[in-house]
Amino acid sequence: MNDQKQVEEWIDRYLAVSFSAMKKGENLVKESMGDFITIDQHYTLRYIHKVGTCTSKELSELLNVKKSVITAITNRLIEKELMKRKRDENDRRVTYLTLTDKGEELFEKTEGKIRRLVDSIITGFSPSEVVSFIEAYEKFNLLLDNYKECKVQEEE
């Protein structure tokens, strides 16, 4: 097979498996979490749980979405009493986001369910396959970051 045909085959295989796996994975995660919060809301809780306090700008960069999307996510989490805002005492323009006790509790519960789900799936791989998969996925993520940076520089 010539190089171009091989590349075309890889692209077709990647597009097919990527779409299928992402949809199946998202649906399994949604089922594990229940209807109370969305996946993006869980990722928001997860990040704040990890760092303790953050800003909307940090979340926007992490989730790779516009600040208006973060505002909608945080407003819903605040309405559900899972998160709270706190103004910076020295700069009123800066608002910090933290989890409430209820937010911590829900995060722990949903994170446990997600971890059990992932654990049940990765046990179908050998330890070396898991490491290879994660390393390849990390490299893929890095390549996407580099691609995005190159596109931004081209537009400037």
C-alpha cells in the first residue's frame, strides 16, 4: 500500500473510532453521574477540588471554552449550592471560585462512580497496554495543543 493510501486508512479508522469511543464514553460517564450535573460541571468541580480556588479565566482555558460558557456553568453550580464566588479583597474585579461542602460531597460521590467505571474498563487491558494508551493519548493531546498554538500564530 502506498503512503497516501495508508494515511487515508489511518484517518478513516481514527475518525470512526474517535467518534464512537467518545460518544460511548460520554454516555457511560453521564449514566454514572446521574442527571444532577453535566460532564462540564463535573470537570469544573474536579478542577476546583484539585486546586482549591480558581478564577473563571482559568476554567475557560482548562475547558477550552469562552468565558460566557464558564459563566453559565458556574451560575448553575452556584444555584445548586455546589460552588461559591468570593471577590478578591484587593481587586474587586477578580472573583475566586471555590466548592461548598455540598459541592465537595457531590464531587467525591460522582468521582467515585467515574473511577469505578474507568477501572472496570481498563482492566480489559494489560498494564503495558494501559501505559502505552495513556502515553499515546497524552502525546495526542500535546500535538493538539501545538496545532492550536500554530493556528493562533498564523492568524496573528
